[in-house]
Amino acid sequence: MKLLFSLAFLLALTQAHAQQEIPHPSSAFEFTMLPAAVHTHGEERQLMDWPTKTLENFRVQHRVLTASEPLQLNEDREMLLIVTAGALQFQTGEKAETLGERSVAWLPRQTEVLLSPQDTQASLYLIAWDVDPVSRETRPAGQEPRIFQYGAMDYKETAKGGRRSVMRAATETLQELEMHITTLKEGEKSHDPHVHADEEIILVLQGEVSEHINGTEYRLGPESLVFLSAFDPHGIRNVGTGECEYYAIRWITAKTGSGQF
């Protein structure tokens, strides 16, 4: 029994150490397969809380807000908030506005935000990250949140569907954060499998997609998410009926493409 206990204890320590040190591999999270925990504000699904090749920590949560009492956010890390269903009341200080479905907000560090559903409920992703001190591009604090309303985004048609460019700029801790929304016609692929040094997430907003990662196919529906680690071959195709739509979000740090990982 003591030997078994010791082995279990050593295994637990090894796993804890690995959780801190080993970069998260490329992964696909089918939304219907994610277990949900019930909280006072609604439901919560945990996808990632782990280092990546370019980030000291990368945390992804999905929340369904149903309570009348607002959910309060205030963290010492940058965050993205993406509304996947419904509409969200978004309040910072005395300023309040409604974030519509498929809209996104970038939050600088130490931003106090109150969130509540406009109607009976709203679904959203909360994505937060830490950059290690060596590669951090720290800029002055006190920046204002940036809101990108889906209905106000310019839509440019392409032969395969269309694109909405959301943001491409330096942030408090990143050399660059780039976000866009791609629409693909039925049966179309965005591109052949390719690789790049910057890491990326794909968030499915509509339809069914097939994501190929390192030669393996993953079929994913609405609200599903993909994390793509640096230099892993990947490609996406619309395999559902009608158009599909998804967010693509990429970031650059001092580690990106440097070979430091």
C-alpha cells in the first residue's frame, strides 16, 4: 500500500510539473462534448488553462450567463470576450453598452467589467493570457477596452465566401493580435494545410467544419474551438449545409518564430 501510495504521489507531482512546463498541444474541442459545471451565474466549461509555446499561460472558458446578478471580471491579464449566442450587457465604470451576437471585446489588464445577459441568457467565451516577463511587450496601463460589434464590421466578399477584418494591432503584452471572421460557402476550404510560427485559435460561429491538424480530421459544430500550436500543419473546410462562419485569432510575441521554444 505504501509503495502504491508513493507511486501515485510521484505521478501526481510529475503531472503537476508537466502541467506547468509542457506547452499545450494543438487540440480540438467539440462543444457538445464539453462537460458543464453549474454556478450561480449559469454554466461554465473549462477548455484550457496551460502554457503554450509562446505564452506563459493560456486560459479558455465558455460561460452561459442566466443570473440577474452581473458577473464581475477584474484580472491582471489581457482578455478577449466573444459573444457566441444572445446579447450581453457590458459595463465598465459608468459606461454601458450591448454586445451583440458574434461581437468581441478586448480587455486590457485590470479592467473592471460587469456582464449580464440582455434577455434570459447569453453565451460567451472568455480568453485570457500571460506572457513571460522576458518576451512581454508591456505598454502603459490604463488603456480603454476595445469593442468590435459584429453588425458594424465591413464584409468583403471573396470567391469562397467572405471576410470581416476585426483587429490587427499591438496590445499591452503582445507584439500583435490579429482577429478576423471568415465565411466559407458550402464545400469550400479556406486553404490547403499550412504552418506558421504564430499560434492561433479557431472559434466556430455557424455551420459544421472539418479541421485537419497534423493529418487528423476533427468535425466541429457551432461554439466549438480549436487551438493550433506553432508550426503544426492545419487546414479547415466547410463540411456542413450552407455557409459556415468562424473567428480566427492569432498572436505574436517575442518568442514567435525565434526558435526559443
